[in-house]
Amino acid sequence: MYKWADGTWFPQLATKWELVPPDKFVVTLRSGVKWADGSDFTATDVLVTFNVGRLMNWTVFKYVDTVAAKGTYTVEFHMAKPSTVVPRYVLRERMRDASTYGAIAKKVEALVAANKVGSDEWKALLKELTDFRPAKLNPSGPYDIDLKSITEAQLTLVKVPTAWNAKEVKFDKIVLYNGETPTVSPLVLSGDVDYATHGFPPATEKAFVDKGIRILRPPIYSGPAIFFNNDVYPFSRVEVRQAIAYAIDRAPNATVSLGASAKPQKYMTGISDNLVPLWISADDLKKFNTYDYDVKKAEALLTGIGFKKGADGIWVDDKGKKMEFELIVPAEYADWSAAAENAAAQLTKFGIKTTMRGVQFQQYVNEVDGQKFTMAIYGWGAGHPHPHFSYVADLFTHNYVSSTIGKGQNFPMKQKLADGTEVDLEKLVVNSADGLDEAAQKKMVTTVALAFNQLLPIVPLWERYGNNPALETRITGWPPEGDPVYRNSPYADSFTVLMILDGRLKPK
């Protein structure tokens, strides 16, 4: 796990690693680790993991072309495109055991060797993997799921006493509650939950504070944005997306959603404002449009492309169709729902009639990636230190580039900028992490950020910070405010998971 405060790692299944110029990343695995079924964790499991990943079109394979075992505990990743992001892609990946996934991995190897990547056989194997349901987990770490404990409401993790790091963790069991904010809020108030990462609305947070519950506010390096179905006209027009950005006042949208834990996006780059000064120079930042709330600019953009406002106050596009749309949101996400409701109201007031519809969060990815939407609230950015990962989330994940469900946004990667420059966003994003020279990468990141800022494939609303209740009734070890561990996000590189694994959090 990565430590954001100092840029070091907390090693797990790998003990050391190095980028070997010009094109290799070599990982040494921890010896003596056993899976729960008693089998040894070796390089074979790493190969199985990344064969499965190749089948699932993992982004790492835009850089890596081969993965090879160099002995029982050494793995070599050959980079067709050397990049400093390869270590994070590799080191943060969860390992799949050969006992469970080995058969599928061998089929992947055979299809790759036969040059059948993307063939009907490849697609059939992907479906086989997607439909595969192992009878049980086979963990390498200190906890396993007690299958008998699983209900709609919760499940229990139990310690694996034979795990390599079992002595480090101090909890014999951890109960995980299922459910979104409306379900979990009363459990926090009743003291049944010791920690939660949901986006609690301001009123709920106040109720926590009134009960003396401590609130942690770590950065998350991401937030909600409006995503568009580019197959629905006129969202394919950049002027429309820019007009929507101008028509929404992001400050009140943030406040009503999460209070002090939401900060409106300033630079509109597609990456966290916390990361911007680390990657983009002060001089280059002057080139960015911050899209401050300005109804007149929004109107000028629409009238400039032949749109008109009807007598009823609703905009009509250049094809004579009223701008009336639906904005979907995961119904159980209280913060995103508040953002969607507020954005819909602001757009409707502007003259783009917008109706909000909640979708069950378990079904949401199918709705978006399956193109069953016109506008949708989804997450921009990523809790990773290199901007490349944020642009993957912004442009690839829910787009035809990476989705295995459907075309999603269907936002074309090849675009033309206002000055006539043609750009290939997929290549730019991949190249933003190209090479082992960070100074050169900063120039490419700036190029991607400027293109994003002009094209606005999505419209970021605000950046989320945690408002995580941390109860100290049953557990102890939460560090004081300002501790470096809170530079980590509650999600990627979770500070809570880190402190469970290193033993800082423990029962009272």
C-alpha cells in the first residue's frame, strides 16, 4: 500500500521491486506466504493474475506486453512502453490464486500464443470469466469471509491464523455492513458501526457530531461529475457541455451535498486540485478556463450554434428539439443524489429541463456502461498520485475504451480543438505516463489537462473529502488530526486498512 505523505510503500506480497532501464520492472515476492488452501504463493499466481487481467483489458497492458516468471519468487514485467505508472498498476493489484483461476489463465495464454486476442473465442472466454463464481475465496492475507455469516445486511471477516501477517492484525473478526448512506447512518448513531466511509449529508454529520462522534476529513482526490451519452444529441457538441459547466454554480452544489467535505472544482482539469500544482506550472495554469458560474456565457455558447430559447423558457436545439433530459444517479448515494438534484434544478432554471432519476447502486454501472442514460452522475478522478489514473477514470472506464459492458459515454477519443489541432485522447492519456522521466511527463500531463479543460468530456462538480465517523467505543489507535496517515484516501490506499494491517488499530 502506498503512503501518500512520504511516497513510500507498505509492502505486502512483494518485498522489493525496481524499474530496470530501459524497459523492465522486476518484482521480488515474499517467500513463505501460503494461500488459505495451503498452497504456496509464487510467481505462478502473479502470472495467473495478469493473464486474467489481459483478458479483462486492464490498462496496464497498454504499457506491458509480457509477464514472465524468473524463478519461484521473481517476476519480470517487460514494458513495450516504459512508464513510471507500471509499478503502481502492478503493486496495487490483488492477486488471483492459480488453484482457482489457473485453468482460465492457461486458456488466455493459449489464445495469446495463437494470436487470437479479440476473437470470438476470446470473447467467449471473457464471458466464461465474467460468469465464473468460485465456491469460496482462497485468501493470502489475514482475513477470510465466513460464508455462513453472509446475509443481505452484513458479513463477517474472520482471521486466518496461518496467514503470513496474522500476528500483525489485532482483530479476530471484522463485521462489514452492506448498504448505502440511509442504511448505515442509524448504525453509526446506535454505535453498531465503528467506522464508515459513506458520503453523509450535512444534517446527518451534525447528528454524529452532536453525539460526540469524531469526523475524519481526508482527501479523496476525486468527486462527482456529469457524464454524457454522446450518442444523444446535442451532447456531442463541445459548446453544449461548456454551456452546462457555466450554467451550474458549483459552490452551492458542493455545499448542499456534503457541506465542509465538498470543495467546488476550480481548475476543471479532470484531476484533483490537490494534484494540479504538483504537475502543472503556474504559468500554464493561467491558460485554463475555470468555468465560473456565468449564465450569459452559457447562453452565448448556445445561441452561437443556432440554439434558441422557446417561449416556455426551454432551450431548443438547432434541429428543433427541446432540450429536455434525464439525469440519473445512484439512488442510495446521498451526496451524489443531492448534487444531482441541485444540478437538475439549476439546469432547469437555465432552460435545460432536467429530471433526476435514482437507480439502485448495484445496477448503476450497467445503466451507464450499457448506455441506458442521457446524463449521469459518476466519479471523476482517482485516488492515485499520477494524473494518468484520473484520466483513465474520466475517459476510459465508462467509455468504449475500457468498458466490457457497452459503449458508455461513447465519447470519441479523436477530437479537434478550437485552434484546429487534432488530438487522440487515448494516446495522450497513455503517453502522459510514458517513459521514466517525470519532467517530460509533466509536459504531457499539461497537454492532456488543457485538452480536457477545453473539451469537457465530463463536467466535474466538486472534489470530495471524507466525513468519516470514527468511533472509539470498541477500538483504539486513531491518530490525532494532522497525522501523515490521513493524507491517504479512505478508498485507494485506505488509511484504515493500512492501520489494521500494521496493527495500529486494535480492540480496546
